[in-house]
Amino acid sequence: MSRYQEIKKATAEVVIRVVKKASTKKAHAAIRDFIVANPIMSYQQIADYLGCSRWLIYQVAVEFNIRRVRGTGGPDRLQEE
């Protein structure tokens, strides 16, 4: 393999990593926005809706420090009459 091919291959790998990282940041930001916009939905429901794992939803919530009330009796889930 020539030196040019080695450099080209190494550069391609770096470019792919940068693109994946940028698209991952955008995807995580979109998931964060969805979590914040839908406080009534559980993480499992969000994961089912978005077609991803519940683990990913949890990881994004931790990454952006999103806190939600646990259980069905929390103030976010109570309906005012």
C-alpha cells in the first residue's frame, strides 16, 4: 500500500468519526427537545415512539441533566379540574 493510500484511509476514518460525532450531537439534542416537550410520556413511550432504546433516552436525559418526577402522583401528571 502506498503512503498516499495510507494517508487517505486515515483521513477518511477521521472524517467519518467527526461526522458521526456531529450527527450524534444533533440527534441527542433532538431527543432532549422531545423529552422536554413531552413531560407526560414515559421514557419507554418516548423510546417506542422514536424507535430507539430506553437506555438511549436515559443517557440523553443524564447528558443534559433532565430531571423528571417519578411515579404517577407527581405534580407534572396531576390534572387540574
